[in-house]
Amino acid sequence: RLFAVPYVIVADDAFALHKHITKPFPGHQEKGSKKRIFNYRLSRARRCSENAFGILSSVFRVLKKPMLLDPEKSTLVTCACVHLHNFLLQSKSSANVYTPPGSL
């Protein structure tokens, strides 16, 4: 059976549970239980986004510290960094300079 899966934000225990935020089940879970498997998979998903943000923040230093901007401008700055990152990766003239072979 197919059904629509909603978009969610993957988070850790530092965030409050919300309709659009998914975080791990609290406490120790029994080995092999569905909750433990869920926590493991959620951790792997969170690690991917943390790695991607680590790569971004190593190049765009504005992401290394808190932005003292209103949320709308912070969103624009972050989106600009993501777009520049993608452009530089796809640009044949800058791909090897931006991310030397073996750096990712």
C-alpha cells in the first residue's frame, strides 16, 4: 500500500517535539526493537545533514557563528550559500578548485 509521507525536519533531543519535527525516542531501547531501529536510522539521516552543513560552513564562514539577523534574512543568507555551493560544484571551471579530488 502506498501513502504520502509528510516532509519533516530531522532533529535531536535539543529540540521540542513539533508536528514537523522528528526526533529520537527517549531513553534506552531494547536491541532489535522498532524504536531502536528508528533511532538508528534517524541518527544516520541527521548525520548526513550535519556533514553537509559542515562542508558548507567550512567554506562559507558566515555559517560558523550565530547570525545577528532577522529570520528572513538568515534564511536568504543560508539559501545563497547553498546555491553558490551547488553552482561551484557544477561549474567545470571551478569544480577542482572548490572541492579538490578526494576532499568529499
